[in-house]
Amino acid sequence: MSLRGFKRRHLLTLLDYSSEEVLRILRVSRELKDLYYSGVRTLDILKGRTLMLIFEKPSTRTRVSLEIAALELGMNVIYSNPNELQLGRGEPIKDTIRVLSRYVDAVAARVFKHESLEEMARYGSVPIINALSDRYHPLQALADALTIWEFKERVRGIKLAFLGDGNCNVARSLIVIGSKLGWEVRIVGPRKYWPDQKLIEDVQSDLRRSGGNIVLTEDVEHGVKNVDVVYTDVWVSMGFEAEAEERIRELRRYQVNMEIMRLAGPDAVFMHCLPAKRGQEVTEDVLESERSVVWEQAENRLHTAKAVLSLLLS
Ligand code: CP
Ligand code: NVA
């Protein structure tokens, strides 16, 4: 496995990575996964380095996959929520990150405002990794692409329908990775929840290069017809709890249920970043069906996290 020559930098959004770099992360993920299943779980690739995790919001998959990935690569891990740091008492992010950069080798942060990550990236001298912000969730998109590659036996030219909140971090990151890999990403939901125009502009040059495209539609039947993947995420993302009632009302028509899977066609798999709200964005029977690949998708968070750390830090 070659880890050399990958440009060391932050990972706030995959917009900053080329298609070749995204593919390289995915290839290394596959190699690390093969090693894992051949019994090689621990490697010395990053022995003695330290990863710091700072999470402003709860997390199961991101936190644990990053911690295990780091440990299996030989790293030490420190986890903290901001309230246990002086950040909670008002020490500026720019001061905190300059100090932490002198102690640790990388910081993964989950934040309410993407601008907090941008400030960390501006002042930090070690790689800052986005562990979810209000705008992007790049680690999730990488695991999603790996899962699609495994189930569809190709990673380019995928047709994916995302139902629900098309401007949430997960949908936006699928748009970004899809634009690198030549996917047709269909955002299916009320116009009010379509991704903002700035994002659509940001991905235009990648779409032209890769041959991908973005479809925005309110029409469920048209949106899901003949896709490879039906994807959804919660209607009320962390930080949007004040809008819960109106979101649940406005997005109700876009629930992924068996009828949607039937409209999508027999080859479509169901994906969800998890955690899922059964009975809202997805029904229990779809989530638990043969067509649901959510557990493999969650597992792939580990293998892709390992690839990201290995490539950015070795
Ligand atoms: N999918 C995801 O990021 O899950 P967590 O919130 O549990 O990390
Ligand atoms: N869009 C969701 C993703 C959770 C992993 C949220 O931000 O809460």
C-alpha cells in the first residue's frame, strides 16, 4: 500500500480534494479493509502520533470509528468536549488551536458552525479534520462511496436519490463527492430544502470534468426512478431542533418506505448515515430489509477513517 506523496492538509470538505485524491482514499480504504479481514488490524503506520477529538455534539459512529482507526494505526487519542477545555470558558478557537497544534498531530472536530472549523484551519498548523459541521460531513461521504463501490461494483457513474433535507451536511457532501465521481445526484424534496445555490456553483467545474449532474426535484416518482441508491437522513439535524415541528410536517411526503423502494426499481439499495428516526424519514421495514446496506455503510466509517488518517499524516 503506497501512502507516499499525498498532500498533507486539512479536510474540511472534499471540495478541496481532486477526483484522483478521493479515489486514492477509497483505494487505500479497500486495502486497509482487506488487511483487517485477513487478520491484520493493528499497524504501526502512525505509531506514537496523537489525534485529538473535540466534539461539540454527540456522536457514536464518527467518534468511535476515528478513535479505533487511530488506535489501530498506533496513535494515541485524546477526546474532549469543549466544556472540558478552556474553550468552554471563552478562550478563542484561534488560541486553543495554536496551542494544541504544538501538542498533537491532528485534530478532528465536530462543530455547530462550519466557521469554527475554518478558524481552526486558519490558525492550526496540524491537519484539521471535519467530524461533521452544519455544512459538510466528508468522512461520511467517503464511507458512503466505499459502500456503493462494494455493492454496485463500480464507484463512478452512480445514480443516487437523496430524499428529504437536501441542504443538510450529509446531502451536501454526497453532492460534492458525486461531482468528483461522475454521479447523478438527485435531491428529492421541497424546494425550501434544496441545497443552496453557492454549493451548486462550487461543484460545476467538477461536474463538467466528471460527467456527473445534479437534479433538484419535488417530484418523488421522477426523482427515484431507476436509481442505484435511495439515501435519506434525519429531517431534524443536530442544531435544528427549534424547527423540528415544521420540518417533520414539510418533509413528511418524502419518507422512504416500501412504495418508494418499489418506485426506485429492483436494483436500488437503501442507505442512511444513521442514526435513523424510524417512522419519520424511513420506515422500519425498509431499514431492516434486504435492500438496506446501512450496517456495512456504518462499518466502512472505520476503514475510511483509517485511510484518511494514514494518508494525511504519514
Ligand atoms: N453518521 C454519523 O456521523 O453518526 P454519528 O453522529 O453517530 O457520528
Ligand atoms: N444530518 C445529521 C447527520 C448525523 C450524522 C445531523 O447533522 O444531525
